[in-house]
Amino acid sequence: MTAGRCADLSEEAGESLAATATSVDTWLLVEVRGTWPRDVSDPTALGETASARIAAWLADVPSSRLLFIRRPGPARDRRLVFVVRASEQDAHVRRLELGPADDLADVDLDAGGDVVDASLVLVCGHGTRDACCALRGSAVFGALAADLEPDSLWLSSHQGGHRFAANVLVLPGGIHLGRVAPEGASRLVGDALVGRIPLDHYRGRTAYSAREQAAEAVVRTAAGLASLADLTLVGDDGVHVRFAGSDGRELRARPEEITGPTVPASCGVEPSPQKQLVATLD
């Protein structure tokens, strides 16, 4: 077994962050206090009834994913649930306030709650899943806590990509950041909250597929387009991914899969060649 943390080994190997964001259009965020199980689908966290209801809802909603969230502080009688649409055409946050976990079995996740004018910052701190997320994520959460409103900042369960810790997801824009360090966290997240993408830490936009993320990365980097509003996805014909620029230009790139560095995907597993999507401008 290779010694060292997966995040350290990935960074030392120069593994690219581009096109590594999780692809999700709809996020279901459920406040769960205490220690999370390794897998959020484990019914021990919410109970059989609520877990079955959530699983059925996720199966019905295309490109959806469940995350547990929590934050330090005294326990409350009520738990918060957020349903977040993070697609390019529809980005909004719905907030629901519930009581016991069993309330999740009856709540209307499709239309319940109130649409709120808010952004959410989720720092992966899922220690039962990977040590890097716990160590790096907790430090970044602490750094951000001094600058962000408590209602907007949460620790989250596994976002995908342990070896890119600390991972930070900004919703509803769907900006997924990796290798965020405590000393630069407030600046990076502050930029993301106003729609400016920190390209050096950008894993991709979660509304996009991996191919689209790869093309987006090369187009943004080459043209210096750091605003979320600078590009709109036009389509992917299987060869080229095309974007419309806010200035009226069409920009396109050709993604391809290559073999990246040999590193562990997470702590405690053997290193293996990691697949990587890269793109070239066309």
C-alpha cells in the first residue's frame, strides 16, 4: 500500500482538476446531525421509511443526488432540507423546514417549501468516507465560517473526488472547486458567490457532463472567460462541444479521454491510472 494521503499524492502528481466535477442538475440536501454513515443511502441515518421515500424520489428525478449537510452548534427541533436546481437554464433553491426524519416520507419534494434568494456553500467533510475530506474540509470550513453567514455555509457528505480535497460546492450556480486551502478559501468562495470562477481551482460546472466540463475548461482558460455568464452550452455532437459566448461568438472544443497519473482514487486504496478528459480548441 502506498503511503500518504490521496489528496497529497494527486496534487504531487500534477493531476488536473478540470472535468472532474460531479454531474448533477438537482441536489437534495438533508440536514443530518451526528456522525454520518459511509454511504448516505444507508437507512440507519434517516430510518427505513424516509430513506425509501428519498430513494424513490431520486429515481424519478433525472440527474439528481442526495447530500447530507450539517453545521456545528446546538441541536434544534427542526431540520432543514434544500432542493436545489442547478441547471444552466434553471438555478434556484427551495427551502423546507421539517421535524423528525419521518416527515421526509410525506413532504412534497417536488414543490414544497419556499424558493429563497440564497446561495449555499458546501464543504465536503465526510470523514467516515475519506480522511482527506475530514482533515482538509474541516480546516476550510473553519476558515470560511468567519466570513459567511451561518445559514449559507454547511459541511456536506461526499461530493465526489476525495483526492481533490478540500472540495467546495457553490449552489445554485453549480461551481465545483477543488484543492481549496484555508488561507485562500474566503477569496475563492467570494468570487464563486458572485459568479466569478477561480479557474485554477475549478473542477467544473455540475450542470455539465464530463465532456462538456473538459471543453468548458479549455475554452475558458484560452479566452480568459472567468464569469459564469460568459458561456452558454449550445450542444455536443459527439465530436465537438459548442458554446455561445456572451459576445456572440461560438466557441468549440474537441474532448478526448486520456490516461492520467497513477494515484489512489481515495485514501487506503492502491494507486491506479486515473482516466482524464482533456480538450483541444477547434
